[in-house]
Amino acid sequence: MIKLHSLSSYTFITGIFLLVLIQIDRQSYKRHFQFVGQDTIEIVESKVPSKIFTIICHGYAGSKEMMRQLAFDIANAGSNAVIFDFIGHGSNSQRLVNNPTELSGTTQQLVDQVINVIDLLKLKYGSDIKLNLIGHSMASDIVIRASEKQNISSIAAISPYSTKVTENFPKDLLLTSGQFEKHLRNHSLKFTKLIVTDADENVEYSNGLVRRKASYTKNTGHVSVIYSPQTSATITEWFKLKNGHRTLWSTQIIWILLGLTMITYGLSRVKLPTINYYDNTRVSSVKSIIVGISSPTIALSSSYIDYELFTIFGFGSVAAYFGIVGVATLLLCREIWENSEKFHFYPFIKLLVAFSILVILINHFIGSFFITNHRIFAFLIMIIPLTIFCVAIEKLISMSATITAFFIRILPLMGFSILLAIFPEKYGVMFTTVPIYIFYFLVFGYIGKIQRKSVGSYTIGTLHGIFLAFALAATNPIFSI
């Protein structure tokens, strides 16, 4: 049983209470599901009877769960909202065609998926329904292309980038970005200037049958823009729906993140058996930094290793890189294996439960990420190399100064980023490994840092290896070999 200290218990319970309130609010929306081949389509019904359907598409490495707040806003405004996971994303068990740079490859596969959703809606609800499309980031191009031969009323492209937009196509297009996305804002304005040469942002323009607007949402970036009340208001106004004017304080993601933060704090104070673990050996800062730099440098050789054991692309390359970093760290710093410690099984189980609670909550409220089908193979490919990596790094961190520990944590990520730049054809589609790594150690790393002093680096490192492999397998898109 998991036991918490008194303050941690109150914090944990408060966090759970916040998430329960969010879930109650979500249950107030009527939803039903339709099926297109292997795809599951979720329809959030309009608060009032409506023949309007708005298809909402997530971006690269995202999922339908990330678009749920926008779906609720659309439903409140008088349109049925349709969300689903793209192929290779979230709960979708299919693999993407491994040809992301060709329009006839991955792009066409996703365009066809959107068209299949459109066809299903027309078949189920009649050809007279009104259809709107929303696409974020990668999906902005997908929905624009999918609309070419369809009877689409309007399109909203969030954080858009597309080569398909012309002076006359699409006929009705809103382009909206985050304030901090300067490049995408310029891209959007360029498309508006195709119909009015002196066009400016946040102004609607018409030229014959073409209606277009380039706007931005204040104080937002590439992800936060999809949760902003201003973004929803801009889109519902463009679609000529009833504007519900959601306030910032009624934005679910704020309370979800607050609830998860409180739960993380509570779980970081899980009471564990007193083990009296002390790591008396210290590694000099100079040596720690040299090992930290040398390990990812050596691991750049992973680009020559073919470790793809199954018919999915990229996960073997990720595993090889981090595995070599781990092995190199062990070989370059003999203090790690000379100062060995016991693996503490009972604390490991308690922390395993604590980590699992967080995974379930993050999956339900933020990610819609699942370990099924091909993702199971991705997890199996990575679990041993990543566990070696995490155990070695955690041990080195525990024997290093606090400031040095930060560089030890971040240097492997810098090395992987170099691989992304040098070998984009092999690592390019796995670029989401970088933000996943950062997010993982911001959340789960916090718990590990607090508990490492009690149970030791081997126990915490093993947990990190398992759950980091899980995070990468669950969130990186699945491509075929």
C-alpha cells in the first residue's frame, strides 16, 4: 500500500479531486463512436441539435485527446465535433507509410484518412450536412488537401504550413497561429496577401468567392495555442457558430496540469522503508563533465547500427543511441560500478505503482497514448538499452555536484539532437524523442530525484528505464520499415 506524509496526502487528494471535477464536466457532453475500417471516430454531440459537423485533426505526435477542449468549445457553439487519432498516433494501431517527405506517401495516407471520415459522416448523417475542418500543425496541410474535392464549408488551420494554398483555394480559410510563432504567422499572412496584397493580421478579407484571414492568439506558442479561449473564439466566429466565450479559468488543461502537479508532488513523498542508503563516493565535476560529453560523442556511432528488430521504424535507432550512452558512461567512469549498491525490490514495487498512477492519469487527460500492437514491440526494443542508460546516468548524477548533474542529464539529449541534424533520413521522424525526454524528466524525474536519496540510483534508474521506454513507445508516431 502507498503511504504518504500528511501534507503530501492532502496535496495528492486535492489533485485527485480536481481531476474528478474535470471528469464530471467531461461526462456532461454526449458522445458516441463510429468506425471506419480500423479507425475509431469519436463524435462529441452539439449542445443543440445540429446538422453541422466539424472535423478536428491533431498535429504530428499528438492525439485526439489534445484536441478535446477545442471539441467541447465547438459542441457548445452549435456544431458536432469529430475527433480521432491519425494513423500511427495515439490509440490508432496502424503504421504510417515510411515516406514522410513525399506527397504521395505519408501525406496522402493521412489525407485519405480524413476523406474517409468525411465520407462516413455523409453516409451516416446525409449529404446535406455542413462540414468544417480544423487542423493543427501537420494537420493544417492535411485538411486543406483533403478538402480539394469535397464540399467543405470552411477550414481553420492552426499553426499552419502548407504548399497547397493558392489565390483561389481554399475558398474559405482561417489561418491562426500562436503569437510566438513568428515564422508561421508570416506564412499565414503570405496566404492572405494572395487575395489582398496589403493585407494585415487579424483582419478578414474577401475577394469574390474567396474569404481569408490570418490571425494570431496572444501569449501562446505551438501547443498552447490549441487550448486558448481566444483560439476557440476566433474559430467559432469564423465558422459563424454561436460563440460560447470560454474563460481562461474554465479551461480544462489549466486544472489538469495543476491537478497532475499536485499528484506528482504527493507521489514524490511516498513513504518507503528506511534503507539508510548513502553514496559516499563522489566524482569530480571535471570528470563528470568529461564523461558526460564523451558518452554521447561515442554514441554518435549508433548511426551505423541496424537495430530494427521488428517492422517498425526508428525505435531501434533510438535504443541503440541511448544504450551506447549508457555503456560508454559505465566504461568511462569506473566509480559507477566500483561503488555498487543493492537493488531494493519492495521500494521498487511501491514506486512502480506510483509511476503507473501518473501514466494512467496523463494518458487519460492529456495524451490518449496506448501501448498496444506495434507499440508493444517498440517498448520491447527499447526497455533494456534505456534501462542501462538510466541506471548509469542516475548513478553518475548521484555522485556528482548538483550543477554538474544538470549537464549530465541534458548532454545525451544534445547528442541525440546532433544525430537528428546529421542523419535526418534515419532519425528525423523521431524528433519528438527530444520533447518527450524533457517532459518525462520534468515529471517523473522529480519523483526520482526526491526518492533517489532513500533507495539508491539502481532502483530509480531501473524505474526510469522502464517508464522512459514506455513514454517513447507510447508517444512517438509509428512508421513502417
